Amino acid sequence: MSSQITVGYWDFRGLAEPIRNLLVFQGVDFVDKRYSKGADGKGQEWLDEKFTLGLDFPNIPYLIDSANNVKITQSLAILRYLARKYKLEGETEEQKNRAAVLEQQVYDLNMNFFRTIFSPDFEKNKAEYLKTLPDQLKAVSNFIGSNQYSTGNSVTYVDFWLYELLVKLKVFSPDIFNQFNVLVSFVDRLESNKNIAAWRKKKGPQKFVGFGPFQVEY
Ligand SMILES: N[C@@H](CCC(=O)N[C@@H](CS)C(=O)NCC(=O)O)C(=O)O
């Protein structure tokens, strides 16, 4: 049977990787549609399709689930849709709340990171950012505590969102990241999932972002 789900994005991790990882973890056969930025970096391949797909707010990442006639954008809306579809919202009210809180916390931490990465005075801002990073990670580590996953002992959609933040920080500052055993174990646990491990092997290292000073692959 051909894949019913398509995820469209640039050819790097970016905002699509949590979505891809959720699908991979679930063992879903999906079309991993990647648009080239092209030699001029303008992404004409995407622009040619952008307004032809029937998306309300044409952007990438997008998700098309043809079996359910779903065509959506906005990375967190896509993750939440998949959470409902695959029952990854959390089992209890408490776990659902924890997922919602962590989702927005990770959003803020991501913004902090990207403000640093894309700031004009990168080196100065990087030094300032690194001073605050241990406290940011400590709070996440305390939140996870002795749970296997971020919101409890079962996987929720927010694990894939958190994972992507953590692996960025792991390569950005291994010394700081590695001080947090809970976070190291969390990343290891997801990466030891057989579907995720096979996906990582198949895809090889990929860039986090398409431009800027943080041209690191993971
Ligand atoms: N809030 C949106 C942001 C989407 C976005 O900014 N997409 C970027 C890549 S990260 C892009 O290049 N979009 C292509 C476009 O604007 O046509 C989301 O979370 O999905």
C-alpha cells in the first residue's frame, strides 16, 4: 500500500524532524518529501508548489494525511494532530497537562537558542547564553525526574519536540549537556528505539538549520 502521509520540508532537520521522528517511532511508512533550497538558496522547488497544495496557510513543514483528507501546516499543530491520531497525548489528565506545559517550555527554550544563533553578535551572545544554559537544562531535568519519558513512563508527542531541542544543545555545548544524566538518558532512550536507530542510520548526519553560524550535523 502506498504511503498515506506526506511530510514536506527542506532537506534538513529543522521544524520537521520532531514530526518525522514521531512517525518513525510509530513505524508509519510516510513520504519524507524534501525540497531543495537550490543553488541560489531561494527554494524555488518549494515556491513552485507552495500555493498548489490546498493548505490554508501555505508553509513548511506541512503534513498531508490523504486517508483523512487532512492537509495542515504549523509544526506544533501537526504534532498535536499526530498525537491524537496515534494516542500519544498522554494517558492521564496529569500527563496531558505535563505535555502541554513542556511543549510551550520547549518552545521558549528553542526561541532562546535561535535568538542566540541568529543574533548579529553571535560570539558575545553565545557566551551569555551558555551562562544561562545549565539552569535551563536543570529545570527540564528536574521536570523529567525519574520518569522514563518527559511526561511519564509512556511516550507522548512532546518527547519528540524535546528530543530535537536536547540534541541541538548536546552538540552546541556537550560539556554542559553531559552534566545532566537524566537528559543524557532521555536522548539515549529515544535513540535506542529500533525504528529511530534504523532511521538515523539510514539518513546519516543532517544539518539542524539551513543557514547561519550553526552549521552542525547530527
Ligand atoms: N510557525 C511555523 C513556521 C514555519 C516556517 O517558518 N517555515 C520555514 C522553515 S523553518 C520556511 O522556510 N517556510 C517556507 C515559506 O515561508 O514559504 C511552524 O512552526 O511550522
